[in-house]
Amino acid sequence: MERGQGLAAAPGDAIIMRDGWLEARVLAGRRRGGQMTTVSRRAWLAAATGAASLAVSAGPAAPADAPELASLTTGARPIGAEERQARLAKLQRLMGQARIAALLVESGSTLEYFTGVRWRRSERTTAAVIPAAGETVIVTPFFEAPSVRETLAIAADIRPWNEHESPFALIAGALRDRGAGAGPLAAEGTTRFFIVDGARIAAGGALPIVSGDALVRACRLIKSPAELALMRTANDVTIAALRHVHGQVRAGMTAGDIAVMMDKATAALGAAPEFSMVLLNEASAYPHGSVKPQSVRAGSVILMDCGCTVEGYQSDISRSWVFGEPTARQRKVWETVKRGQQVALETARIGVPVGAIDDAVRGFYEREGWGPGYHLPGLSHRTGHGIGLDGHEPPYLVHGDATPLQAGMCFSDEPGLYIPGEFGIRLEDCWHMTDAGPKLFTGLAASIDDPI
């Protein structure tokens, strides 16, 4: 689909611009796993949860708006030109030390990190050549170049290509012009093969290609004060939206109804909704949902896993509670999960391998009779993940990740417990490491009766 063509909004939807593309933002009815209809980091959940979320409630309708909520993002400051330039200087210094001629990176979070350009991936190549010395070159379709320029935040040489031309020839030319024609060329880890291979062939077929992961990780793993401030704001929005929604849930509502309320509250609070996953009843036992339609009833477990973006930086918070009076079993599981979160934070110390955090939580759960390991009933996924411009990014709180914990790293803390056929409880808060220990962006939930 060409940008701005072939896209219609149903009643209750809105057409908005995001990352250079027109998209239909679903505000009612047609949900995909509680998400926007465009592909994002959890879009694949539509395959698992779409059918359930498409259900239209026969019960109380979700409130149309959240007029009592005021924006929390008016003071959010985007990443400045000086910081962006410092990122490039660090990357170029690292490339010089490693004797790497240039980094090739296509549209995505790493392109945004270094250049500010926010652009979606398609079959048409938009990519940057960042040389070890000299100005960055950005290759993009001619008709997209004006839009790409709108978010470009560094000095760069934009080289457009027309539809009958090869973007790979422009990439090879940029390498030659920057003295990087002989390589080696580092490819950012998510850059697609056809782009990397096309550049290699256009450069004569002998261009050595190496992984750019170590270079990118060295730059992105440690968040700056400006990045932390944006993530704190994003988390403030999500917890405030959850607090609002918690008070609005009524019997008969579907997961889609609740997700719509969450997205509306997030937007009213000044952020861009990224995902609003709502798992009800036995669907809460499956970390990313079930295709079976569910609705709220007395005794329902409600698990919400939600996030937003502020200037590109993400939040990720999960809360679980019971609609009505919790059973003793539900209370016990909830309290065990909260203790699991605390064990993760108590284990986090400068220099500790991040995988040891997962080991500590899993050891605690096994002593409580869960598991063992990843077996169910128990914790079937990792304890947490890195977060920043991507909702999931390295390093990961999982057994075997030996990355030493450093100040400025950011993670989720989400050691859920799941009982197939019954229910699951997940509590999730994000935190960043400091020299004095871990610091939460949001406080841990108080209790199953006061879950936000």
C-alpha cells in the first residue's frame, strides 16, 4: 500500500500520522490483541489473541473519553542535537578501534537512535551508512526523502533513489566516497539480509561483512539522563492510565472494551499507546493470551500488560487483580509474584551477571513449590528484558546472559506465575541500575486489593 492510499477509517477510528505513515488507529470495536492495527513489537500477538479481542461486549460500554485526565508529557524533552552527535562520535571511535570501515543500519530503532529518523520498513530500502570518519549518508526512495528529512536530527548527506534505480549502488557509492569501500562493513543486527547482500554485491562482491551488534550494544545499553527522563515519563503515563482503567472496569466487559479504555487514557495523558494487552480469567494463565473470548465476571482475574511511547522511549507495566473478592489461592500466588519481583531487585548489584537475577527468582519459586525451571505451573518465561527505544532489547534477565550489570541499564521485572486452565498473575515494573542499586520507575503494586 502506498503511503496515504487505500486506508479508510471505520466509525470511531482516527487517521493519524506516525513515523511517516498514515495509519488507522482503532479507538473502538476492531481490535487486534488490544493493540493498534499497525505492526508493532507485539503485533504478532494478533494471531493468538485477535479473535478474543474482536468480541464486542454485550455488557456495559467503555466510557467514550477520559476528559478528567490531563497530559503528563508537556515537559518531555526530546533527545537533543548535542547528545545525538555524541552518540555518533562514540560509535565512530569504537569503529576506529575495531578497524571497521562503516556501519550499515536500515530503518528501525537503531537508525532513530543515531540519526533521529523515524521510518518504517518496507520492500523499499531506507538505510544509513555511518562511516568511521566523515558524514553519515542516508539512502532513501526519492518520493520518501521529504518525509525522512522531517525527523532527521543530524547533519547527513541524503542520497535518494528512484523506483527504477538500485539503492544498493548508492550504498556502495557512499562506502567508496567515505573511504570505506574495502570494508569491513558492520551490519546492524536487525538489518535485513537482502539489504546487506545487495550492498555487498554492488560493492563488487568481495566486501567483508561483520556483525555490528557489539558496536550498537556498546552505545545503546547504557541510558543517558535524558533517556531515563523520557522513560520515567512514559512509565508515569502508563501507571496513571492503569489506575484510571482499574476504576472503570465493570462486569460484562470484554478484553477489547478494557483495552480501548486503556488506549484512550494513555492518549489523554499525552503519550502514544504502544500496546494494551488484556487477559481475562483462564486466558491470564497464558502469558500472551488465548483466542477464546472472555468477559469480566465475579471472581475474574484481570491481567493487563500495557505500554506507551514518549519521544520514542517505551514503558512496559503489568498489573493483575481480581474482580470481586480474591480466593486464598489467588492471594497467595499474587503475593508470591510480588516477592519474586523483590528477589530480582535484591539480586541486582553492579557487576552481577544479569542472568543471575533470573536464577535467583527461579530458585525462590522452586523453593515455593513452583516449576522446576520453566515447567508449569510456574514461571515459563524469563524474568525480564532490556527496554529503551525498543520494548524488548538486550540484555535479558534470563539464565546464561553473562552481561555484567552496569549503571544506566534498564529492565523490566516481570516474574509471573501461571497455572494452565486456572489463572496467571504477572506484576511488571521497569527499573534502571544506579551505582547505589536498582531504582524503579514506578513503585511496586501494594496488594491484590490495591494493585496499581
